[in-house]
Amino acid sequence: MSQTVNPDHVLKREFSLWSSFAFAFAFISPIVALYGIFGLAIGAAGPSFWWAFLVVFGGQLIVAFVFAMLVSRWPLEGSIYQWSRRLIGNGYGWFAGWTYMWTLVIAMVAVGLGAAGFVANIAGVEAPTGTQRALIAAVILVLATGLNLVGRQALKIFMTASIIAEVVGSLGLGTWLLLAHRVNPLSVLTQGSGGAGGYLAVSGPFLVAVMFVGWSFVGFESAGAIAEEVHEPRRNLPKAVISSIVLIAIVVMYSSLAIILAIPDLGAVASGDVADPVYETLTSALGPSIAKPVEILFLIGFVASFLALQTSASRVIWSYARDGALPGSGVLGRLSTGQRIPANAIFVTTVIGMALLLLSRVAENVYTIMVNFTSGGFYLAFLFPLVGLLVARARGTWRAGPFSLGRFTPVVAVVAAVWAALQFLNISWPRPVYPGQRYLDWSVWLAVLVLGIIGVGIYASVRTRLVPTSVIDDEEAADEAGLAVTQ
């Protein structure tokens, strides 16, 4: 019997395996992953922080295998939201998506502010003020919105260009540093800094480094956020999820090793006297003439990550709206007539982003709270489908898709959930980091509490009108099979 699909529920499938891989790769690019945490991690644990990459990569690779199974079973726009809803139920899925959506939007703003610093330096402003950075980030947000509205082809071209620039740039610079500018022996990787209670204590250097490095290996799940825009998603998306995190890990760990071995004065870096060890090491080794090209390379990585974050957030919002799960779903769920892009959802990410940029200027420490929440938010969002899979298996309701780990599924699922829980607790642990501002040590929990209270009110207003999951599943299956679309 022929099936039909509501046209308001159908996006164009214009992404290939390569496109979905490029999207996930750009989400947290090697440059963003490395530049964002290197100074913090080496300052916390010394050169031995490098081993934290292996720990976090191992844990996240296990999570990636679980997510590959989930996206193979349910290749639906919105990923974590849709998986969690089908694993346990409406309320559980709604709050999973709520956590993920806000994490994406807040991370987008944080990355935009990071990109603004490079724009300012390239323009000759060496020490931009907070207001200048916010204004530049606002311009980036507007330009990114325009690019997102142009269509998927523009996204594909930019993502591909960013991968070429980042991989060639990162691996090229890393190789040149190792061959021509290595000044430290490999033994420095065993050198760590001291810490209260010991190197491996809860507030010790290594777990703090693991906390920072946790930011480096998120984003692989974003391939699932665009699932209904990918050709043959059940076959292509598991490959994109796993391959993206593997390549990111290789590039980040290789580049990081090269930089550590090329740092001229490890003591000054570890003590915090060098504010930007990545940039300082590159300019020291390669000369001031490399400054602008390196900053342009960094800027490409940050902007690509920004675009991927905005796209992912808009797709989660659209996925909610299609289910009738947000106020104004009728408007938010509309697609543009030509490109069939969720334009209204994209505009919402722009408005929220602008509001957060303004808030960061008028309220003290809002940016710090946003950055802290983003790191923990990803792992909290990951926990929803990971725990959901364990519950579904215990209930006997789990059915694997084309990609499955077979008899290894139970062990992998348990390890993934335990890892994500431990990493979330590690990130959100209220270590005494901000003297005199103790509330900032609790910022992850405070953000979760505030967003949770708001979420309870919104969910209560929409819970009775949610579209059944069976309707969306049938429509997605029909669309994937290329069946008719109702007018």
C-alpha cells in the first residue's frame, strides 16, 4: 500500500557520506578542539596532560559506537531528542532534546566569541575588549545565518574547504615542528604538575586535564542531527559518526604532541606566564611572518564549527516543532519552499544567539557560566540516550538497526553510560576554581537547574499535543524509500 508524507515534514536529501562526515568533523574541528583547551590543560597538568587525550578518546569512541547503532535504528533529524523519546518515552526524550538544544546554542555563542578574537587580531586589534568581541561575534552570527539560508550546497563547499585547510594545516605544521623545531624529548610527557590530594585526585591535575580535554571529542553525534538530509542514512551515518571522531583524534593528538615537543620554555607555559602557548610556540619556531596565515587557519576552523553548531541547533528545533513539542511549532516547523530548509528555526538560533551575546556584556560572568555549561551539557545530553538504551534492553524493547555490535552491545552500552556519567561529574564537580565567586564553581548545576525549571513549564504546555512517534517513523521510512509526498 502506498504511503504519503506531509510535505512540511520532508527535507531534501542532499548530503552524502562525505558531507555528513565533513559536517561532524567541522562541528568540533581539530583546531577548535586543540586551541580551545591546550593552554588550560597544560597549565593544569603539565606536558603529561597529553595522555588525557587517549583516555577521553577511548571513552568517546565507545559512545560513538553506541550512537552509530542508534542512528542506524532511527535516522531522524534531531538525533539525541528522537532517540531518547523512542527509547523511554515522550517526557524523557523532550528533556534530552532540551538539554542538547541549549548546549548547541550556547556552544555556538562561545565559539563565535572565540572566532571574534582571531578576526580582531587579523584586523590589527591585538587586545579586543569584551564589547568588541561581542560585536564581531554578532557579525559572524549574521553572516553564518545567511550562509545557512543559502542552502546545503554552500554548507557542503565550506565544510569541505575547512577540512582541507585544517587537516593540511594541522598535520603540515605538526610535521614541520617535529622535523625542524623539536626542542623537548618524549620524556616530557611524563612530567606533570603537583596538585592537592595527588595527581589523580578528584581535584588533581590529571582529572582536571581530562575535564578540559572532554571538549575536544564531542560533535561526532552531530551527523545524526542532519539524518533526514543524508542519502542512505542507515548505511552512511554510522560510518560518519565513527570516522569523524577517529580522524579528529588523530589530528588533535598528533598536533598536540608536536606543539609540546616544540615549546621553547615549558616552565613558563606550565606556570601560566605564556598566555597562548600554541600561538607563541608557532611564532617562536616559524617566525612572526606565520602569524597571519596561522590566525586565518584558526579562523576557518572556528567559523566551520560555528556553522555546524548553528545547523545542528536549528535541526533540533525543527525536529521538536514537527512533533508539536514547542510553543509556536506551526511556525518553527515550516520549511522554505525552494531549498526546503527550516529557515524559521535558523532565525530562532540567531535571535537566541544575539540575546546571549548581549547578556554576556550586561551581566557579569555570564560568558564563564556559558562555557562551563557547554562542556558539561554535551555529556549530560549524551547520558539520556545511553541510559535509555540500557533501559530499553532491560525492558526487551530494543531492536537493532542495520549497524549493530551484536553480542558486544550490552557491554559496550554499559561502559559508554558509565564513562559519560563519570565525565559529566568530573566536569560539573564544584572544584574551588573561582576564589570569592563560589557560585561559578557550581555553574554547571545552576545552569541545569534554571534550564530545567523553564523546561518543565514549557513541556507542561505542549505535552498533550505531541505527534505520535509512529507517525514520524512511518513518514521518514516513506521519504527514505522515495515514496509520494502529499500536497
